[in-house]
Amino acid sequence: MPSRERAWAKAAFDSVSQVIDRPWAEDYGRQAKHLPALVHQCGACQALTFLQAKAAGENGESKRQLLKDLAAALQFQSADLLLEQARQLETTDYHLLARNVLRCAQWFKRYAEALLKIDEPAEEGGPA
């Protein structure tokens, strides 16, 4: 049985590989590259809510897909369930979730840099 890290790495690789030919792949990559820093600075709940808000806006397909892919990698049935857990968990469980979101997001960042050739700084800022 693969470790959690290996499972996250495989899920991130598979997800990033599937968006390579999409018209919004570059934006997906920029968001993936920025996500670990956003989680680290703001916390998982705020970072995930930021993605959710951007996904609802115009040109939100890449953010919606990244949120969906991250939730799937973390073995949540949906992005909505991941967001619900981030909002409702008690402190200890939230910290574990936040750590897992951060570690999983780092795999998405690595593969976005490698497969999508994302190396420029993120254009969009995080939540204030």
C-alpha cells in the first residue's frame, strides 16, 4: 500500500497531466504554484475559500478544477465536503487537515512547475 505522500504525488501527477491541453492550463498551474504559500500564510480554510470564490467568478474553470482535484487527492468525495470540513472541524482535527492540505498542495505545485512549465510568480494575490 502506498504511503499518503506517494498517493498524493500520484493524484497530483494524474490531475496536472490531464489539464496540460486545456486552454486554462497556465492559470491552473499558477494557482497550484501559489496554493501552498496561501495555505501556509492564511490557513487551509481561508485558502480553500479563496479558490472557491475565484471558481465562482468569470474564468473560474481552472480554480474549480484545482479545488476538485485537491479534494479528490485528499480522498474527499467532493470539494464542497472538503470545504465543509475545513469550516467545521475542531481545532486539533483542523490542524491535521490543514497540514495535509499543505503537503498535498505542494505536490500540485511541483507537478505544475514540472509539467506545465510554471516558473513565473503568481499573478493573483491571496485573500486579504
